[in-house]
Amino acid sequence: MTENLAGWQQADRQHFLHPFTDHRQLGERGTRVITRAEGVYIWEAGGQKILDGMSGLWCVNLGYSRAELAEAGCRQLRELPYYNSFFQCTHPPAIELARELCELAPPGFNRVFFTNSGSEANDTIIRLVRYYWSLLGKPEKQIIIARRNGYHGSTVGAASLCGMPWMHAQAGLPIPNILHIEQPYWFGLGGDLDPAEFGRRIARQLATTIEEAGVDKVAAFIAEPVQGAGGAIIPPATYWPEIQKICDHYGILLIADEVICGIGRLGHWFGSQHYGIRPDLMPFAKGITSGYQALGGVMVSDRVGDVLVEKGGEFYHGFTYSGHPVACAVARATLKVMRDEKLVERVRDAVIPAFSSRWQKLAEHPLVGEARSAGLIGGLELVPRKDSRNRFPKELKVGERCRDFCIEQGLVMRAVGDTMIVAPPFIISNEQLDELVDKAWKALDLTRQSLGQARGKARSQASG
Ligand code: PXG
């Protein structure tokens, strides 16, 4: 491919509407055009090599150059590029993938519904949960409780589950019967409570909300085991056991959104297993194909699946590409690589410890108030003073600065406000982890220096 950076940027500006993007700002800055990738690295047009600390968008877990995945897709494209699974039809890639996923899932998960994305998986969840309760003669059980700052996708249903008010404001969301409770974000919200007590108290908001709404109206609670897009928010150890107890007590369905945490990222096939959660439904996507194809779905436990199959008639829901054969073939190849290379075990026993010990070193940086990690998800809180949890004024855009310095250094690290996050590929080596942390440290230094300058400027403006 001949490189034509200026031409691409111009056409991009004129014709391509990007997801979650301020287009005026994008037009001024110009897009970064990624033209190729290998292992844990991506390359920009113009040649800069960048270590991808985010595995694309939390998905390219096996890295970018897996021939097995490409070949599985090509083979399937030649053999059966498409057929649907409506109207009593099916095909081997979807059947085999469903079987394999049920073998990997915790006991009691014996069915899968396929979608093309995590958003569609969560829209499926809303339909499925409400249908389940109506099949049990309780159609008034409609309310789904989610969390502030949780992320579940961008379709109308999934965006309603999200706890991001700015998403709701643009579209008259949420849809009816979605409630939100507080997130277990100790660093931001914990005040004087110790993390354990804070975790319990936040979890109890679920019980209070169920009581207030009336248990006869509440269908389910949905949450990510670790909040990803919200800023690598890792709940205190007391949180999930309390949530599980409350769901059991009231008999509501528990949904663990495994779109990021599932398929190995927390060192288990499903993130719920890391926390000992016993969910009834598990939406998944992203890592199931290592991002090489668009595929998502919902793991359905027998509690829900048996009712659906034995009491239900037709479930009026599905997509043209539900269980697309090419996506399923690539997912099967992904799972095969992971099984053959014992990747989940390797992530748990080697990569996670190597990552977390290096990540913790960043806590020593003067700009970092907390360095935390769970599995291969890391977060850094940027603060003006290490001895307090106070934040920088928003207008300083400290996180954005740091993100831009990271790119300058050749590292993708995301900013969520002033929280920096990474989620590296599973195949990252120790040397590459060193590189990640060194580059992050340098970017933090540069951010701090730039703040000194910004503060200096503000002071001289004030005195002049
Ligand atoms: N659930 C969770 C937990 C997610 O993280 C979705 C559902 C929706 O999946 P789809 O495939 O519809 O995008 C997600 C997606 C970010 C970022 O900036 C995170 C996601 C997507 C895009 C950006 O961290 N997560």
C-alpha cells in the first residue's frame, strides 16, 4: 500500500464519521492513520512504531500477527462464507463454538446466543431478562439495575445500561425501567472509609434500590467484574461477595458483563471466576476473536436457558449475522491457540505477576496517587499531591496531556479523565512490559514538566 498520509487525513476529515469523537477537534488535529501491526506493535503511516498498551480496544489479546486466525477465517470464507441460523438452519462453526464455550464456562452454562458485538449482547440481555420473568408469570419484573460509570455499549439498550449521563443526554435515554447505583470506586469516592467498608456500603446500595423499587419490579443487576472503559475501576474485595448475597437474597438475576474481563484477561476464562461470582448471564465479545472478527454473544445459564426452551415460544430476537460462520471460525481458532499454548494459565501464573510488579513501580512517580491492577488491566490516578486524593482542575486536562506524551514516546495508554489505563495483549514479553513501564514513566515526567510550565504561566499571568 503506498502511503498517502495527507490525502488519507483529508478524505477522513471529509467523509468518515468516527465513533466517540469530537469531529471539529479531530479535523483540527488530523487523524493518526494506522497501516500495519505485528505482535504487540502498531505502525502509523509515516513510520512511527507504537507499543499497543490497550490491545486495540481491549480485544487483540493474542497480538496482531496470528497466522492461525487469518487462515481459519480464509478457510471458512472459501467453504461457507455465510449462512444464517434463523428458520431451523445452523452450521458447524457456530455449533462447535457454542459447544466449546459451554465447556469452558463455569458449570451450569450450557447455551449461547450469538451477536456481532458487546452492545448487541447487552441489548439481547435486556430482551432475554424481561422475557424470562414474563415466562415465569412475572411480567412486571422489568427493572434492570446498573452502575454509574459502567460501560455496556452504545446501542439504545446498552447505552441505557451505561452509567454515563452525557451519553443519555444526547438521545433521551435511558429507556424506561433502568436504574443506576454508585460504582465501587474507592479512590474517587471512598472518602474516609477504608476500602473494605466502602466496598460493602456501595454494594448495599443494591439492596436499598431493590427495596425502594419493590422486589416484584426488579429483574436483574448488571455489572462488569472490573470496570474497563470507566477507568480500570477495581472493586474492593468485599464488594462482589456482598453483591452476590443480595442477588441471591432477592432472587434477581445477576449479569456479569464479561466483554472485557472474559476470555482470559483476569487470568480465568471468565472474569466472574476471579471474584467467585455466580452469574446467571454473561455477555462477551472482544477477546473471543482476539478482535480479528466482529463477534459477541451471551452465555446463558440453565436457570434462564431451561425456562426459555421449555416454557418459551419464539424469542423474537436475532441478527442477520448472529453466529456468522467466519467470525465463529476465527473464534474457534482463537480458543484453540489459547488452549494449545495454555495461555490462560500462562497469563495467570506469569504475565499477570510480571505486569503487576512493574506497574506498581509507577506508584513511586510523583504524579501518581495510586497504581492499581487486576489481571492484565492497569490504572493510574494522576494527582497534584501524592498524600491526598484531590484532583487537578479539569481544564488542565492532565490525563489527555499524559496520553499525548505517551503517543510521542511510542505507547498507547488511554486517559479516562485523569485516570490512565492499559490492558496489554496476553503475549507481551517481559522486555516489552519493561518498555511499556519505561515509556509510561517518561510520559509522566513530561506531563509533570508541562504542568510546571502551565502553572508557571498561570502565576505570571496572574501577577502581570
Ligand atoms: N460491555 C463492556 C464491558 C465493554 O467494555 C461493550 C460492552 C460494548 O461492546 P461493543 O463490541 O459493542 O463495543 C464494551 C465495549 C474504551 C472503549 O474506550 C471500550 C469499549 C468500546 C469502545 C471503547 O475503553 N468497550
